[in-house]
Amino acid sequence: MTGSTVLTYIAAALFEIGGCFAFWAWFKLDKSILWLMPGMACLALFAWFLTLVDTAAAGRAFAAYGGVYIAASLAWLWLVEGVRPDRWDMTGVALALVGSAVILAGPR
């Protein structure tokens, strides 16, 4: 993965998690329905960022993104929700990131 691909995936993950959390906050935490407006904007930005990944196949970009999303979700868990990931979380994210690298770097 190139540096720009990694940054693009990180931006996509932040927007996806932010957008999904806005829906979570509205539905599960009884926040105002107004939380959905920035949530939908975040989800649109997430989708746009994924189109910036330099690959000819959308499915490959989405599959490789999965590992970055998992890592970002665990960072959110720790930094925003205050729950420290355990060794199983960290093992899982390591496996997912290796899988993402294989998908993107494999010879075609």
C-alpha cells in the first residue's frame, strides 16, 4: 500500500465510523434526530474517499479497506468509548491488516 492509499483509507474509516456513530447516538443513546444530518454527510464522504483508491476494481478497494476499518474501529473503541482493546482484538486487527496488504500488493 502506498502512503496516499493508507491516508485515503484512514480518512474513509474516520468518516464511516463518525457517520455510523451518529446513527448509533440517535438510535441507542437517545440523541436528537439532528445527529443524522452530519452522519449522512460523513457516510457520503466515506464513499467518496473510497473512490480515490488507485485500483481498477471497486471490490478490491472495498475488501482491502476492511482491515483499515477494523483498526480504526478499535482505535475508536479505545479513544472515544474508553474501552481498551484486548489481545484478541489486537490479534484480529493484525490479521485483517495483513489480509488487506495481501489484497492490495498481490501481483496482478
